[in-house]
Amino acid sequence: MRPGLIIIAALAAVLSARSATADGCRARLHLKVTLDVPDPTAQSFLSALTSSPLYEIIWIKGHDTSATVELRGPATDFHCKAEIERMRRDSQIEELKVLQAD
């Protein structure tokens, strides 16, 4: 294989990986958590809400039992919706509303 073709193939792989990441799961959610959650802002609590280490929940704002967070991950819309539905069934989530899905 020619060196020029290797460079073009590598560049194409990088660009496709970037576009796949940009098109991944991204949703802003409003959560109402149960009173037994000691600190809903704790990263340990937020990361426990996801079923996969590929997903990340980022605290945006909130207080006491109410929070606005952002869910991010590499998955398609179908998998993103499935992750949100799984979070809805968590025993520490009383209410989950999707505010914005990208």
C-alpha cells in the first residue's frame, strides 16, 4: 500500500470517528430523586444511574431532590431512548422528564 493511501485512510477513520461521536446520545433531563439519596450531585450517584460506562451524566443545576442533568453517550437514538427508559425504572428516580434531546 502506498504511504499516501495510508494517510488518507487514517484521516478518513479519524473524521468518521468524530462524526459518530457528534451524532451520539445527548439529552437534557429533569430528575426528581427520592429523599434517601444523600447527595444527588455526587458523581458516584450520577454514574450509578447509567447501565454502561460509555454513558456519562453531567450535573447542570438543581437542589434537594430536583436536578437538571445531561446524558451523553456514543449510542444511536434507539439505544439512547432505551438508556433513558432504564433510568426511569431506577428505584431512586421518582420522575424523569426529557427536556431536550439532540
